[in-house]
Amino acid sequence: MKLLNSLGPNPRIVRMFLLEKGLEIPFEEIDILAADNRRAPYLANNPGGQMPSLILDNGRCISETVAICEYLEDLHPTPPLIGADPFERAEQRMWQRRVELNITENLYNAFRYSVGLELFQDRVHCLPEAAPGLAEITQEKLVWLDQLMGRNAWICGDRFTLADMVLFCALDFGEGVGQAIDANNLNISAWFGRMMTRDSAYESRHPDSFESDQRGV
């Protein structure tokens, strides 16, 4: 088994998940700045060209960040980072989807269509005119999530889960591309501070990010 790895918040989620699980697997680096993920041979494994991908010992490939994490959780259920029973797993997936649909996808697309436009305009269909509105929706939904979380330690109450990693990696990335957390979101800000104290928050950063001082990748 090996992880096709690169810069970026989505590969970082898997790296953070592995660290929290105490798992080590080999990495094969893919140069996304050179668009190696958008051409052969990478596309034979992941036709969407997204990062990362997990290559199994039998040659099969699992792509999509959350699918990779769920596969690893099934193989290594302790400590549970999705859930230890059907309710916990459903609860985590519920919050994860809320986070993805309302916040992280809007944040990433706002980046791709503005700050990241030069990199992405020849790779995906970009809508620069949509970037300001997507950034506004991201901030509106962070207010919404701030109210839903209340004073809970983690997104799923007292359980640290994959949902926390999905949101953290996006928001840490956002801090470096002009989409910072509004300080008025007191609950999210406190949660973000707790996330930053975890060893995995530091150790999951890609080595190249230290040279460029780029956040969230």
C-alpha cells in the first residue's frame, strides 16, 4: 500500500488521519505544480486528477480523501476517528457533509477562481466572477457552524473525528489565501486553537510548505 501524496489541504487530511491513527505507509510524491496529477500515468489511477490517491497492494486505487480515510478506519478501527458504532459513524458523516457542502467546497473554489486562478485556469473550469460570492458564503456558513457548535470541544461534541480534520485543513489553508476566520466566530476560533495544539497539525504539513511558508498544505 502507498499514498500518492502532494502539497495541498486534501492530501494533508490523509496525512493527519494517518498520524492520529499512528499508521505509517510509504508516500510517492506527485508534483501538482507541474500538473503531473493531470496527465498519464496518474490519470490511469485517478481519472479526476485529484490528490491524493491510495494504491493498494493488489494494484487497486482508492481516490477521494474521505473514502481513503474510511478505508483506513475499516482496517484500523482504533482509535475511532469516524465512529465506534453505527450512530457515531452516521453522526460524523452528517457533520462532515455539512462542513464540506457549506464551507470547504466554497472556500476551495473561491481560491481556485481568484488567488489560485493562474494555476487552475487551464486545469478546471474556473468562474472568476463567482469567487467573491463563494468567499462570502464560506464566511456566512462559518457563522452558522459557530452557532451550531456552541461550546463543544469538537465538531461531534466530545469526540475528535475526521470532520475536525476536514475543516481544520481547509481553514488553515484559507488563513494563507485571504480567507481568514472572522475573530467574531468565538467558538470556531477556540476550536481552531485546540486543533493547532495537536501534534498532527504540525507534523501533517508537507515538507515543501516549510520552505515556501505556505499554510495549510
